[in-house]
Amino acid sequence: MGSTPPPPAPQDDPARRLITPPTSPPLQYCGSCWAHGSLSALADRIKIARKAKGIDIQLSVQHLLNCGNAGSCHGGSLDGPYQWLHSQPDGISYATSNPYMACSKESREGHCEASDWTCTPLNVARTCGTFGQECVGLSHYPNATIAEYGHISGASAMQKEIYARGPISCTIDAAPIEKYTGGVATHRSFMTDHVVSVVGWGTDADEGLYWVVRNSWGEYWGEQVREQPTNHQLLTSRDAEEPPSPPPRLFTPTHPNHTVWCIPTASSPTNPPSTKPLLFSNY
């Protein structure tokens, strides 16, 4: 995990800006926080690995929904996305070739029922012609893969992992933050049913240590740039295990001339309340 991290950085630290922009706003309700949290953390790690050079990469949540077997629009697992991605030699496609449609195979809401959401080449990565030409699935496409993934437990381990390698995905209790508007969230929690990306930490004069978190509920929610939940909200007790986001292994490089909401699930652990607050923003 590396050496002991330094004291929390100031809120205007440039390192805090090494995060990717929010993903597309939700078209309708889809309980895919497990996919958003894991891929947001991985995309941020790719940006960090590239030292913020080139265009930002946004990974395809829809590809994960269509093919990952880690969950659906009705919930999913915390480490399932990384388990699946680790087994995929072709990696996960970019959102530019498979945009988020907020649908999975069993979805019946809105436009979902009228389309196919199975894992076909067209639902992995596609390109579409003009003047009536049909879209076609791609056998080769811009992608990202991972070399490894794992679990960590406790505030100290979380800080070391974030400091050494970048954001991590983590489970929290969604109920206390449903009406969150800003500042440090201090409501205590006793279960986990939601996945977010933890991008850093800071200190508050009254609450002490808090976690900086990115959420997936749209840009109207949270503090836009960052959120400040207290340790009471983020369930990261010593008994809880949170899988850190993996390091990026390979990703399609950028070349100037060639640029080829969640519900509780059985896999979400129930843990004692943490002592750390939260600060929130959006993916």
C-alpha cells in the first residue's frame, strides 16, 4: 500500500483535479451505482496514470450492464465489475462507442423494453453510418483493461491506497444522503446499499476527518466538484472490506490524428457504523 500518507491536502490541491468529468446524466432510473462507482474510479486512475495528458476517458457503463454479469438496473455487487473486467482480454469499451442508456436485460422502464440489451457485438461497441446505414458492432475498439484488483479495510488502508494509486469504489448507506445538499454529511449509518467512488479525504474543524466522494445521482445533487461526508456516513470500519479500484493495465492512447441510482443486494456487506464523515460530488 505504500508509505503512510501525508496530512490531508488543502481543498485547492491540484491533485484533486485529476478526476474525470461527470458521466452522462441518467435518462431514467437505473440502479447501476455499482457500475458507475467502479468505472468512475478506474477512469480517474487512468487519468492519473496519464498525468492528465490527452482527452479524458469515460468507460462504458452500458457495456458493463450488457455483458458484465455483475448486476443490472436493479442492483449489483461491489467487486463484480472488477472480477469481470479482469477476465476480459479485450477490456471495456469507451462510452463514446457504447453510451449509457440506463437499461439492462430485464428492464421494462421507458425505452428499455423496445430494445435488445444482451451481450452482442453491437451492445459492446458500435459505429453508425449516415444516410440510413445501419449501426454495426466492432470487433476492435478503444478499451481499458486491468492488471489486478483486491480488497482493503479501514480508514488508514483507504488513505494509503488512494494516495498511492488513486480513487477506490466503496459501499455506503444511501438513505442518510438522499437529501444531501452540501457540507459534511454526519448522519450515522448501520448498513450499506449504495456504491460510490472515494477520491480523497480532508479535515473539518468540527467533524475531523471526512471522505471526498463522487456519487451518480446527477449534477443537481451534491456540491458539483466535491462532497464532504463525515466518517459517520461512510461505512469503513475495521471489519468492513472494500475492494480498491485496480490499477489500469492498458488503455487506448490518445493521438491527435487518430482517436479510435442503486438498491441493496446480497453481496453488499452490512457493517457497523464508521466514524468518518463524507463530502459529496457527482461522477
